[in-house]
Amino acid sequence: MTENIDNQLPLILVVDDNAQNLELILAYLEDFECETASAADGYTALDFVKKRVPDLILLDVMMPKISGFEVCRKIKQDPQTAEVPVIMVTALSELGDIERAIQSGTDDFLSKPINKWELITRVRTMLKIKHLKDKLERTLAYLSEVEKSSQARPE
């Protein structure tokens, strides 16, 4: 499995107000090399990401108090968490709901009832993409530093 820069397992935050759905997703992820955390509502999820930025968020859409749409929007608007991939987990299939999810910044969708292999495949793909984006950002930062240092040297 793809590990992050610190050679730690990727952290996946699972957010769902339904305890059975939460337990099912966490059980499906047990065979996947990752660390998991869970939140039973959107506000708890937002508090969590302020303290520790996950590598991926699996986010239920329909939750009380604050919807998954709004949680996703807040995550994507924060520069500290904007690049965290979000997979919205939903039973919604209306075109308007899909459009709303895209407008809120989701990276992918997973329909309920959840298929274990689809979940694992989408999680693996999103983590791979995040790993490559992070690596590209580090490479570009390094090249920028090399360029600055070479320009600072007198000829």
C-alpha cells in the first residue's frame, strides 16, 4: 500500500451518523493497510481535520446538523485541507444531488449499499493520486529552491 512521506500508513477518516454504516465501512477497511478514524457527525469531522489532516475522507452526505455537502465545502475551502481527497458516500442518485456534491468539491462518489471491492478500489485510487500530487509538490518545491540558489550565486 502507498505510504505517506513519514512512512506511516495513510489515515482515512470515515464520517457517518449511522453507526451500522460506520462500522461496516471500518470493517471493510480492516484488510486495507491504513489507519482509520471515525466521526459520527460533520462537526466532529471538521474538528478532527483541524487537529490531524487525514489522507482521505469517506463522507456521508445525509447527516443531521450539517450535511456532507457543507462539510466537504468547508474542507475544500480551508488551505490546510483543500487537497485532501473526499469520497462522498451516498444513497442519493438524483442528478441535482450529484451536481451539488461536485459543486461542494467532492473528488469521487460511492453509492450505498457499499460494495467492499468498489470501496477498496476507490480508496486505493484516491490515495495513489494524493501520493503522486504530494510527490509532485515536493519535487516542484525542491526545483524552485535549486533555481533560487543557482540564481543567488555570483557567476
